Amino acid sequence: MLLGAAQDGGLPQPGCACPNCAAARANPALRQQVVCLGLVDRAAGRSWLIDATPDFPAQYDALTAHAALAGILLTHAHMGHYPGLLYLGPEAMNARAMPVYATPRLAAFLRSHAPWSGLAEGGHVRLVEVTPGREIALSAELRVTPVAVTHRDEYSDAVAWLVRGPTRTLFYCPDIDHWRDFRPDLPDWLAAQGVDIALLDGTFFGPDELPGRDLSRIPHPLARNTALLLAESPVNAAFIHLNHTNPLWRAGAERAWIQARGLRVGAAGDGWTL
């Protein structure tokens, strides 16, 4: 279940008066939580989060209404993806040995930097190191595989996640610099992996959304280019991690254009049976 679809700062974003942020301030129904995916195994009575966002409290409640939280899978160390871990600490949940799945580099970052180090030292989390490309069985019917992706690596490397259920497979990739990592190209890679649902980085629709900012310093594949790349793919694909400036947040020519090519915008509350 998709628990949020916004880029790290959410919508509205502090200090921004763009049309999307102004509309969301005026109408709370337009507010958007930071991108996060919940996995639920109803038979096992367990659930998992992919990433611990700044919206962790609300996302935790939405997920655990279905099953108890059994672990958190991290993608990388940017502000929208791991600060929610602090809610596991003594000031809030006081969790005990909550499994947190992370690459060795990300785990080392968490162990060596306060306040994250206090979570491990205090026994609130149990860091489980994962290897990209190596599958992990979360339960009898739910398996996940971290997939290495190229993304700004100031603090850690980055992964996307393949999620395999008994009958279908989902690919979750909120952040990536470009699709050149995938060989063969992205549509063929998705087909080779048997992916049925793909939730993909849609941060920016076009190159001119952040006046005064150099997008080469915050690279993401443009959603319009990704839509062209996947226009002939049978995969059920949706854009996630939308920046607050993205015109895809609202009905208009841009959203109609991607829908005409068989893609859509992910929304909190979307769900898929695997």
C-alpha cells in the first residue's frame, strides 16, 4: 500500500509559494505525505515499511491498522527516507530491536552518527545489512531484493526494492539519477524481472520547474522522458516522489499526456495484491 507520494519535503513545502503549495495550504485535502510503501502479509499478521519518512507517525498508524510492524527497509540517507527512525527511540515508541534493513554503507552511517547511533546502542533497532541483488525472505510468501541504483551519495549508497509475492512482483524506485544503470534498458529489465507494478521516480516532469536551481546538482530522470521510455510496456507503472513543483500533482495537460501513454500518478491509499 502506498502511504505517500511526495518528494522529501512533502506538499506544501516550507518556504514555497508555488501554485501547488499555495493550493495545498488553502485546501488541506491537497496536502501530500512523503513517499513511503507499506507491505502487509495478512496471513502472517506482519507488516513492513519501505523507508521511515518525516511522516512516520501517520504512516505507521495507517499500516499497522492492518498488521503489526515487523521491520523497516531503507533506500538511502536523504531527508525524506530515514528521519522517521527517531520515532523508534526512547522519546517516542521505545521500540526493542526493530529490524532495520540497510546496505553496509548506510548501516555504518547510522551506527557512527548521532542521534541515529543511539537507536542501535540503546537496542531500539537491529541493523540488518543487505547485499544488492541478494533476495531476503520476509515471510513465507513475501520476498524482497535490494537493487543498487545511482543516486547522490553524500552519506550512503542507494537502493530500490523488488517485492515478490506469491503471484506478482512490484518494483519500488523513489530515487535514481538516471535509468542508464539498467541493462538491458528499463522496459526490458522490468520484463526480465517479471515486474507487474512499477512505482518510479517522478520528481520532475520537465527541466524548468525550479527557477534558480541547477537540476544537474539534483539529478532525477524527467517524468516525461520516463513516460516515453515505458509507453509500450505492459507494466502497471505510476510516478511517485513528486516534487512540490511538479505539474502532475494537478489535473492538466501534463497529467493527461502521461495518462495517454499508459502511466499515472501514484496516490496515498493505492494498493496492490501480490
